[in-house]
Amino acid sequence: MTFHMAVQRQPRDPSLRRRLATRTAIIVAHLLRPLPPVVLTRVLGRLRRGAGAATYEQAESARNRVLGASLGMNALQACLQRSLAVTVLCRMSGTWPSWCAGVRRTAPFTAHAWVEAEGRSVGEPGVAETHVCMLRVDP
């Protein structure tokens, strides 16, 4: 049985300042993506310092901005870079969602990265039930 999932593409943000911030977050996420997990969590741990916890609405808004800014962020294989971009974008506004990375609970094995706020996965319903979080950087 095959399971297909598509991420909804969001409309572009009209504000130049917000678009530049979103693009910057995507570039930073691209640079963070190849880091080994231990180094990545250490870097994220330092980035989060001084930030307050993001609300679900703030994290969802950041996710929508990232999805609207780049077609590549809408792909399933882009979950790591997408979650990092959302986290960095939230940090640029002074907040921090929980960044999570884990594996699927049942076969076949798949790795996944996502963002949570207020105890809920942002824009990805059901992730908490289908995946086990192995790496987490909380506010």
C-alpha cells in the first residue's frame, strides 16, 4: 500500500521585509541541514537562547511563510530544511517552537523532522501518533 501526501502551497507574502526574512531563514536552514545530529542540536540550543516559547499561531504563520516562499519547501523530502527554516524564522521574531526529529513508529522506517508549539505539531496533523521524537530542542 502506498501513501501519498502533498503539502499545500501557501500564497506569497507581499511585504518585502517579511519575504527577505523568510528567504534568510531558508538559506540558514540550508546551511544547517548537512550538520550531524549532535552538532545540529547543539547549534539550535545556542540559537534558542533568550527566545520565548512560540505560540501555535506564530509557528503556523512562520510555516506558511516558508511554504509560500519556496516551492522546494513543499516537498516531502524537505522536512528537515522546512522545520529548520520555520524554527529560524520564529527565532528571528524572538520566539522559539519545539524543533523535533524522529522516526516512524511502524515499518517502513522513515525519518522525519517537524515543529511543535503548545504541545501540537504545526501543520502536520498526526505526526505525534505516527512518529517517535528522538531529537528535540525546546524553548
